[in-house]
Amino acid sequence: MKKAIQRVLSIDPIRRQSLISFNSQIIITILGFLSTLYIARIIGSDGYGAYALFISYIGIISLFTDTGITSAVVKKVSEGKDENQYYSAYISCKIVLLIAVVTALYLSRHLFVDLNESGLMPWLIAAIVIISFWGMLAAGMQATGNYGLSEISNLLNNTLRIIIQVIAVFMGFSVAGMVGGFVSGYLAGIVMLIRHIPLRLTSFSRGHVKTLLIFAFFAAGAVVGGVLLNNTDRIMLGYFFTTSEVGVYAIAFQLTMLSSLTATAIGSTIYPRFSRSAAEGNTGAIENGLKKAIPFALTLAIPMAAGGAVLRSDLLPLLYGTDFAEGAAVLVFLLIFQIFNCVNMILGNTLSATDHIRETALSTLIGAALNIALNLLLIPPMGLAGAGIATVMAGAVILAARYLCLRQHLRVNVNVPMLTHIIIASAIMGIAIAILTFAIDIGSISTLFAVVAAGAAVYLGSLYRLNAEFAGELLGIFGILRGRKSD
């Protein structure tokens, strides 16, 4: 046991925290995937669509309780100067914003007709307050390099949420049970984090507030753009069609989020490290980390796009029920979007960590504006497929903009052999799955899982044959950022 602990502690911080993040995301995703299989069949596309709209409202309203200031405090505290002062200034600003937003919500509660009819308006206000406090604590943990504890809190929060939601739906509480589980999970996360937060509240100057607000002004653009990008399509589908289409789209999008696990884990953990390197003027460390981070972020996205394209007609109806069968076309578009999204996470975090938050915000806002325009143009005649096309095009534009901005400040060199081997292995896997689907009638979840497992084995085997070293690092999870001269 002692040797095992020593091995874990000997891993460099990025790899160790990324390992925690990745495993946490895997557990959350598996639990969420299995619970959604049950929940979606019980409450149907209409019920799940109502819950998805509730989550979208939270995303939009959260813009006003943050305005980019969380990104600002993570950046400033991670630089290692005046940590407690910056964090205290951040907490004060957040509380002022939260009071203003909650007051506005209460006074305008009659405008939320759909939430009032379903009795969810009080839950919305409670969720905004609780999420804000959890976010304050999580920001402090991430800014001080304690990303592992933050991620463990996230694991606790999501696990409890899922358990409560399943029990509540089983007992017949439907959407109200889903929302109650969502709020309860965050409460558990707060209880855990408040005991371990390494920062302390202290006096701060007007200069600390001013510095945070200047950074937050541009960070807000990235936050606003990101929330609009992720929620506009659902809201517009609900406006032009019904909550059923919203539910189908939300389920398809949730399934594709599996492909962003590695990108989410690595992107979040490199941010404070890159920020410290940028403050020290060590651009070489950032360039070396970026070189392998990009292909590693795509190790799930590319094969899932290949496999999903082949299995698109079977995945949603077999997993979630016939209510979701019409999501086959949009599923493919969303899988393609996740490829762009994975790279965008890495490039966006790198830009922000190197004090180029303005470029991050601008690229995201451009993509969000394009997404809104295309949704208005494509959703009425094309429905779900139109929303998917709009999302893909927005993701591609964001990627192009971030790459062009980042290359002005750093050398953006991708490990081309790694990326090529991922693409080839994914193509081989796609062909193998196509052959299996031709030879076998996929009529049950067990058969579908068997085909997916066979495809995963083909992918990993092909990747090992093409690049044994990289495959070994992949199986070792976060070995990719371990510097080597051969890189």
C-alpha cells in the first residue's frame, strides 16, 4: 500500500490531477449514462425536454451571477501573488451579483410561464443560489492547483444527484424529482469543499477588485459565448417545435459528451499550470505541453465519431427508447462538433492562461453569434438536423479563430504522427463495426454493447500496432504530458 501511494505521489501534478479528473469523469459518465437509460424511458422525450429546458435556464441565468469573474480569480490566484486578497475580492463580487440576480428573478417570476405551470420556479432560484456557492469554492480549489479535490467534489455531487433522481423518478416524481436531485447534489459538494478550501477571507484593496473586473470583462465574453452556444439550439427547438424535440436533442448531445472526457480532464488541469508558466515567462513548457495535449484530447472524439456514424440508427432508440429514434441524423453532426470542441477546449484554455482572454472571448462570441443566426435560419425548415449543422459550423469557426490567434503568440505544433495514428485506427474500427452490423442484426442493447466493445478493442489494438508507445501512454491514461526528448 505504501509503495502504491509513493507511485501516485511521484507522478507530476498535471498527470496526477488529470488522472483523478479523467477517472472522475468516467465514473460520472457511466452512472449518468446508465441512469439516463432508465429515466428517459420512464419520463419520455417530453419530460426529459422539460428538464433540459430547466438546465438551459440555469445556464443562461448563471451568466449574470458570474460575468467572467470566476475565470479572473482562477487566473490571478494561480499566478501565486495576493491569493487570499484576490479570492476575498472575488467572493464579495460574486455575492453582490447573486443578490442582484435573485432579486430580479423573484420580481420577474411571473414571466416564467412554463416554470410556474410546472412548479419549478422556486427550484430555479434555489439552484442558482446553491450552484453559485459551490462555484465559489470550486474556483478556489482549482486556482490553487487543488483540482483533484474539486473534481472529487464534482464526483460526489453528481453521484448523489443521479441516485436521488433515479429514486425520485421511480417513486413517480418525474421532472420535480430530477430537479430536486440536481439541487441536492450541489449541496453535498458544498459540504465537502468548504472543509478543504485552502484560501482564507481577508481584507482587499480596490486594486484587487479592479484587476479582477478588467480580466472578467473579457472572460465574460467567453462565458456568454459558451453558454449561448450550448443552450440556444435547445431553446429555439422548444420555441419552433415542442419539448419532445428538445428532449431528443438533449439526449443526443449528452451521449456525444462521452467523446470529450479526455479533453475536459486535460484542459482543466493544464490551465493553472500554463498560467504559472506564462507568469514565469516559460513559453517552452506551454508549447511542449500543447504539442501532445491536442492529439490526446481527440483520442475518444475521433473514434466515437467514426463508430457513431455507423451505428447512428441503432444507438438512440435501443439505448433510450423509440421516442428518441429521430435523433439519428443530429447525433452524427454533434459527434463531429465534439471533435472541434475538444480542440477548442485546449486552445481556449491556453489562450486564457497566457493572458489572451480577449481572443478567447472574441472567438467564442463569433461562434455563438453564428450559431444563433444559423439556428434561426435552419431549425424552422430542418428541425433537429438544422440545429446540428449550426452547432458544427459554429465549432469550426471557433477553432479556426483560436488557432489563428494562438499562433501569433506561441508555436502551435501538434504531434502529427500521434494524430495520424488516431485517425487510421478510428477508420479501421469504423470498418470493423460496419462489417459486424452487416453480419449481425443489432436488435438489443446487449448486442449493441457487444459490437461497441469489439470496436473499442479493434481501435486500441490498431493504435497499439501503429504506435505502441502512444498506445501504452493512452492505457496509462495521462502519460502524454511527460516530457521526452524524442518529442
